[in-house]
Amino acid sequence: MISIRVICLAVLAGILRFVACQQTNYSCVVKQSQANTTEKLSKLRARMRSLSLYAYVIFSEDEYQSEYAQQYDTRRAWITGFLGSAGSAVVTLDQAALWIDSRYWTQAENELDCTNWLLMRQGEPNVLTLDDWIASKLKATSSYNKVGVAIQLTSSDYWSSTKSAVTLRDVPLVEVAELIDEIRITDRSMASSNPVFVHDIMFAGISWEKKVEIIAGLINVESTDGFLVTALDEVAWLFNARGSDIPYNPFFKAYAFVHANQTTRLWMNESQLTSDARTQLRNVIIQPYEEFLLDLYKLASNTDVNRIWMTRSVSQEILDRIPANKRFIAGSPIERTKAIKNPTEQKGMRDCGVRDSIARVRHLIWLENEINNNRQVNETQAAERLEYYQSLEAYFKGISFPTISAVGAHAATIHFEPNAETAAQITRDEVYLLDAGAQYLDGTTDVTRTHTFGTPTTEEKKAYTLVLQGSIDLADAVFPVGTYGRQLDILARQSLYKNFMDYAHSTGHGIGHFLSIHEGPSERRKLEEIIDQRFPDASDIYNSKTNSASNNIEQPIERPVDPSGDPSVSNE
């Protein structure tokens, strides 16, 4: 039988255009909305000189490589002024640069302190990668010739690739403390430590003990002694527990280890557990969070432990605790197992999708009525009203990402976040883009729609039609088991290609079950198979004049075996 994964498609398309081949493809235009980072950079560079560093790398992610970080961990946003959820920065003694993909270019032009920072448009012609840019700036003969990285925030995969790049210049990559934390004396909230509660089996479908049994079986297949769990969504899924330490995600900070014999360890702040959660996890060995690294070192040093399974996303700080001959680095057994939704999870995703749709319809009726009665509604007010309607639905636990409520030119910013000070009024004359989702106990949603309350232009109608054609082509696809995402990608793009349009990012991504809005391992432009997955199918065109978006959730389902005996899949 074909099992089911859930995937969210976000197809964002823009008119194909040619850009000048400059290092950054970006001209600095100073705006009031941009941050002033001069003083922050001065303090950071002073600290760098004291350590003989020429360059220092700053990431968006926390120690878990989370997509969203609590305010306590927003180091890259603090030093750059750019508030988008993704991007990496490098500060040298004389320059500073930020690397972001096409989703954030317009947002960065409005937020990044362009008098102090270079905007590196990732993926554009002649734009160096972060590693290559660092390597091109280094001089081994300089007294300041080291590249510093905070290893607790650096994935082992990144550490390895960057070390290779700078070694070619005879420059050392060195482990340093988190320098942003050292200079960020004020303007930093306390770390979140909220209650951790049980995700009831009526929503989860199977017990945490059964999940451990499944993962332990995979551990034994690989002849390893255990799997180190470092991703927060995997910890939450494994133990049927949820929290609220991370914005938009029901996670709590913790690490775990599953032994081949099904013994399970959990490092966390035990005081966060509710009484029900404490009872549910009574057979788990719970250890203090702050003792994790020492405990891991002791575990890896045990002569009875020969191989520890971990992923490439573990931090370099964690990897350093495990001898090289005991490391087994491969994709997470939890990630793939979690992506295959059980029948209870499948039903929950359908049910919460219906309730979320009710909220969207109520919101649209309200918004249309306000506009027709000439009452002013801006982007922020519209987003807040949608969240209100979502909160009226059963099992609502919050929104699943910052609501993208954007009118007119604002919709050209793919991840636009409205704020009360700059929010534009929604009118009959411009299209209105609404990309929003919610967390419910029985699932997670992500829906995008483009609305017009007047008469759309010929160009807008054409854009919307092309987007719709791509969505229909993808939704109507029938494909054999084993098909890869890259093979289906053309279906979403072919109508756009015919009209010289395209979008610069992936067509789809996984979506969690009351977990992450973006969930691995599948993505519709990568090598992962597409079978058994649910997709919000979205096609969007964004530019300053024409904006169109559509986003639906699809679930590939098993079809009757054809006469040849080969199984195939279609989208529901």
C-alpha cells in the first residue's frame, strides 16, 4: 500500500527578466525603513580584531537549524536589520554582506542597511557564494587572517564546506564564541521556556512508544547503536509532545537519543512538562538540558557504542563530541517516517483544511463587504481579522507563519509582512494577495489566494490564467510510483515558460502535521520521490504591476494497478 506524505506547493512566478552582471545585482537606495547598523558593526569589528579575525559568519538559524527562531536567537536579523526568516551574513573588517534567495530580495531592499551592507542576490549571475566571497577577500599574509564561526550555530555540513574553501587560501577557519551575543547587551528578550503538553493520540494516530519501536527498527537495519535527534520537529513528533518556544511552530527546545534497544533519552528543561506530559514520558530517561553535550561525549566514549547515527545538520559543536570513527552520517530516519502521514493524520489534515477554509470564506465576505461600503481596511487589519476568524475554529493553536497580506506593489515582495506603520489600504483598483496558514491540533494549513474587488486588467487576467493552468496541470498529473519532483516540476511552469515567465525557487515543500509549515525531505525540484505526499499546489506571479497567486493542498493517492502491473499515483 502507498503511504501518504504531506507537501505544500508554493509556486511563485515572475516575469522573466535579464539583470546586469554585477557582484550584488543591487544598487543602494537609502530608505527610512532601513535599519542603521553602524554602531553594531563597529562593536563587532572591535571584537573581531581582538581575536585576529578578518571575517565572521552569522546565521539566521538557532542551534537546531530552525527556520524560525525566538527573538532571543535572532542574531542575523539584529546585526543586519533584515527581518526575513532566511539568509546568512558575513562581516569582514571592511565590508559586510547578506546572502538571501529571491523570496526576500524586495524585502531586503526596504530593510537592509544598504550603506553598510551588500545585498548578495543568491543564484543570480556573477554573484559569488558566501564561501567563495570570503575566500576571495582573504589574505594569508595579513595579521587578521582568520575566519570565525560560532560552532554551536553552525551545521557540520557548512563547517566542512567552508573549511575547504578557506583552506585553499591557507587561512584557518576557527571556532569562536557567539560574538553577537557578546555585543548585544540590551535589546534581547529572555529565552522562551513555555509549557510542554501532550499531543493526544486522537490527533497523533499512534503512540510515542510505537514511533520509537519503528525508529529503533531502522537503527538496527543500519547496524548503528542509536540515532541522535537534533531537529525540534522530530523531537516533538517522536514524543507526541508540543510546546511554544519557537514562533509559529509548536516546538520546545530539547535533544533526544533513541537507542537500538528502544531505550530513549531526552535532554530538556523538565520543569516545562505539564503533569500529563510528565506521566506520558515516565519511561523516558529525562536529563537536564545543560548537561547534553557532556552526556553525549560520555555516551560516544563508551566502548560498547560503535556507531552513532546523525544527520549533516547537527552542529559542529555536537559533532566534535563524537569520535570520527563512530559517526554514521545519513538522512534522518525520523524525517522520512514523519513525512509519511498515518490515516489519523491524513484525516486531520483534511478536517483542519475544511475549518480553515471556512475562516477564509468568512474573512473574504467581511473584506468584500467593507470595501463595497467604502470603509478603509489596510493590510495589517485584514491579516488580524483573518487570524480572528481562524481562532474561532476548533483546535486552533495559532498561525503557522507570518501572514502575507499584500496589496498592489507590496505583493511583489514574496514574503511581505505588513506592519501598522506602513500598511497600505486595500482598494478596488489593485489585486490583493493573501498567503496564510494556521496550526490546529489536527493539522497545519498553508493557503494562498489572489483577490480583486474591482475589474482586473488584461495583464492581470492573463497572469492569473497562466498561474491557474499550472496549478491544474499539476493537480491533474498521473505518475508512476518512484517519480521524482524534478520530473513533475515542468507541469507547474510550462504555461509560464510559453509566455517568457518563470519563478526562481522550488515548486513545493513538505508540510507537517501540527508541526513545521516547511517539512523535509521532499521538495518538488529536488531528487526526493513525490509518491505519497500531500501538496498545497500554488502558482504565483509577482512583479510590481501584476500579481497572481494560488495555493492548494494536494494529496497523491494510489490508483488501481494498470494492466502492466505497475502502480501509479494521482493527486487528490
